[in-house]
Amino acid sequence: MKTTHEPASESLTERDQLRGTELKRFWRAIDKPNVDLTFLLHSVQDPINVGTAFRLADACGVRKIYLSGITIQPPHSLLSKVARYKDKSVQWRYFNNGENAVEFLKREGYTTFALEITGDAVAYDEIEYPPRVAIVVGHEEHGIPKRVLGLIDHALYVPMYGKGASLNVSQSLGIASYHLIHSRKGQAET
């Protein structure tokens, strides 16, 4: 089996966990995605979900995320702890209502995708994504309200094969985000 990363240090083997300089060197060698991705969290109430979204934003190369409605905002101790303090390095902006946030994102050239089960929703892995994408998620129990949903370009869902109707909002955001950035690898930005 061929490895994709050769240890730089003689003292490391292929199975040694990378730390410090070796870990930084490893991540620098990875090709970055060619998608301009952002998140809009509308009325996401749980600071754990918001913190997870900040950490995910950092992991996916998201430069700025948008919060609206009753979404918990930094500074918040639990949010920061869950985010591993990425709420201090990932830029964010707050809008009082989701409609204004969606309209702003569209003016900025983003195609908006609601991560919501609707009558016209398409599975997250069956879409060809454009180069500028905003994924919108909503309240943990109530989802994205109709007035916001009506402004969004497309709806996505994560298929469920068990008895549950949906995943946690931050889990779904992670699944869709990573699929999106990897599905665009090798595609030219337009």
C-alpha cells in the first residue's frame, strides 16, 4: 500500500500520530477546495450546534459565517469551548432576520441551499454545486421558517435509512459541507 505522506523525521513511522510541525506540514500539502462556501445559521438555539458550526467552518475553509434570528452569538463560553475557539478566527455577521441574511447572500453572488426536508428537496449528493454556495440551516426542532425557505434557491436533504426522521443540524451541515467541497475538487472556479 502506497502512502500519501512520508514522515519527514527519521523517528516517525507511518503509524505515528503527527503533532506540531509534522502535522502542520501534512495539512499544508493537502489541496485546498476551490469553492467559496459559507453557512447561514437561522435561529439555531443550541450553543453546541453553533460552536460545532464554527469549528466546521474553520475545517472547511469558510471565511465568514452568518447568524440570524435567535441563533446564539459569540461571545458565549460553551459555544467557544465547543468551537475550540474558532469563533475568534472565523469571521461572522449577525442579521436580525433570516430574510435579510438570505437576500444579502444572494446579492453577494451565493447560490443558497437550505438543508431542509421539503417536497422539492434533492439528496445532498445528487447536486452539481456552483462555485459560490451558502448552506442554510434552521432551528433544531422547527427547521427553517417558510418566509425564509421561500427565498432560498434549492433544498437539500441527508437521506435517513433508519427510524429517525433527521440528523442533528450540525451533523447534517458537516456531511453536506464535506461532500460539497470534495465534489468540486478538480473543477475550475468561475
